[in-house]
Amino acid sequence: MKALKSLLAVGSLALLVACQPQDLQIEIALDNYTPTETEGWATIMVRDTADWYAADSIVLEDGKGRLSFAPEGPTSFYVRIAGIEPLAGFGYRGKLTLNGDASQVPFEGKLEGTEEMTSFNTFNDQQKAFQEYAGSFNEYFASASAIGDSATMDSLSTILEAEYDKLQVQNKRFAMENGALGAYIANRYMYMEEVEVLDSVLAGVPADAMNSNDVKLLGERVTALKRVAIGQPVLDLNQKDSLGNPATLISMLGEGYTLVDFWASWCGPCRAQNPDLVVLYNEFHAIGFEIVGVAFDDQYDRWMGAIKEDGLNWPQMTDLRGWNNSASKAYSIRAIPQNVLIGPDQTIVKRNIEPAELRTFLQENLGILAQREVTE
């Protein structure tokens, strides 16, 4: 009898395991969903390292249907439904629901049903709250700009920057405490973080979640950042200069300190920073300072137009591949402007240095370099 009870217990356990969902299911039930005859599709889009693919697709009937897929590990995805803005999701196993009024603009429905999605929704609510807060300043900025009140604009910018810094602290904490979901957050929102922070995020991913594509992407990013950390030798790039001739980054380096500036003609913050770089270049170039621009452009004319308009008289290079620029992978560039400062020995001495800090560094170090040359 004891053996029979044990056998029944094992059988019950096997049945329980067999009943557990081995995929991620999304039950969709939309009110007032009236697509045209050629619409009505719902699709799960998943990223496989570099490319996106459709993991499952269905045609909704009366706004209802079920999507499912079986990722290898916890993964990010988007649910795309014709006529509705794509919804970001994150999950592995279990059941999610998507309910809402499709006629409402913007659509207010959410993916819900698992602990991961609850955490993800909380995170998204925090980002939305900041965006709404920042948007509330638009009218004040416009009024101050109209009358040329730079003091008020600077004050407003300081307030916003302080709130943004608080948000970034929250994002870091969330990423470090939420495993594979944290890895996705680091990839999606933490563009400028250095390797130490991202390593801490990876350390928080449990062993059973290491198959997550988001974790793998973060691992690749950390590996790339370690190759271009302070003290590491410069990684060469093979692109073309502004005349269309083949050029290498190393061949463009100066004998003193070289700022490798990752920028693009379409990047507003990059263009806003250019005047400061022009001033520094004109002041320090003669005594050992060089700049090399690496442009994330895909249109030659726009690139050359920006060089001329901004008066960038230093060497430039690009492969005209936009965000697929070879520097993106080599230097783990996920946002611009960014830069690395290369020393006379062709090693990286600074990363993402601001113009004011760069001025101080050049004042302190180019004098020493000049004295050294005279002594030798």
C-alpha cells in the first residue's frame, strides 16, 4: 500500500508538471475593435540578438485571440496589433492578458498576469510619469525662449536635470534587482553607463535566466566596454574620410592627446556641443591636441553639410551606415554624443569627457607633454 501511495504521488507530480504552461500565452480581448478586412492581425515580435522576427501571428476575431511562443529564457517582446501602438512586454512562461478599449486614443490597455509584467508595468509607469512631468515644462520653456530669458531657461533645465538624475538612480536600482528584466532595462534605458554598473546588473541575473537574449546582449555589451575601458589600447576603425578615401582611426591620431568624437549630423546634442569643441581645438591643436570625428551618418551630403556649417576642421571618418556604424559594436556606442580620449601611447585615458573637464585636462597635461619634449 505504501508503494502504491508513492507511485500515485509520483504520477500526480508528473501530471502537475505536464499541466504547467511551457510557453508564454497572451489572451487578447479588445472592446470596440473594428479593423478593415485587410487588418486585424496581432503579432508577437521578438528580437534574436540583432534582428526582429515574428514569433506568432493571428487574426483577431471580434477583438479576441491568443498568441503564444516558447522563448529559451526570459525575453523582451512587442505585441503589435493593427491600429494600436505596439505594447512592450517581458516574460518566459505563464499567461498574460491584454484587455482594453481599442477605440480609445491613446490605447490604455496593459499586458498583465505575471510577476515580471507587474514589475515591468511599474517601471513603465515611472518613465511615463517623468515624461509627463518634463512635458509640463514645455510652455514655460517656450515663453522664456520667446523673450530671450536665458536665466529662466537655465533654471528650468537645472530642475529637469535633477529630476532626470533621480530617475536614472531608480533605473539603476531596478536593473540590479530584477534579473533578466533588469538586463533588458539596462539595454533599453541605460545608454551611457560604464562597465562596472552593467557588470553589477549581470551579477544579479540568476543562473536559470542566462539563456535570455536580453542577458546575452548585455553580456556582449559588457565585453565590448571592457575592451575599450580606460587603460586599454585604442581599437582601430576602418572607414572612409571626408574625401571618400579609405582611412583608419589609428592613422588619424595625433602625437599628443586625441579626442575620438562619436557624433552625427542629425544628432541635436552633438551639434550643440560642436561649438565648444571648435574652441578647444583652436586653442590646443598647435600644442598637441587632435580631434577625430566618427560620424553615425548614412547620407554623405548631410554629413559634409554639418561639417561645413559647424566649422569642424579636424579629421573625419564614417562608413555611412547610420547606427550600424562599425564603431557602434567596437566601442559599444548606444547613444551619441560619446567620446574617448586617447593618450600619446595610444591608450584610452578618458571616456565621455565633457568640454569643461577636457579643457582642464589639456591645460594640465599638454604643458607636461611639451616640457617633456623640450627635455628630450
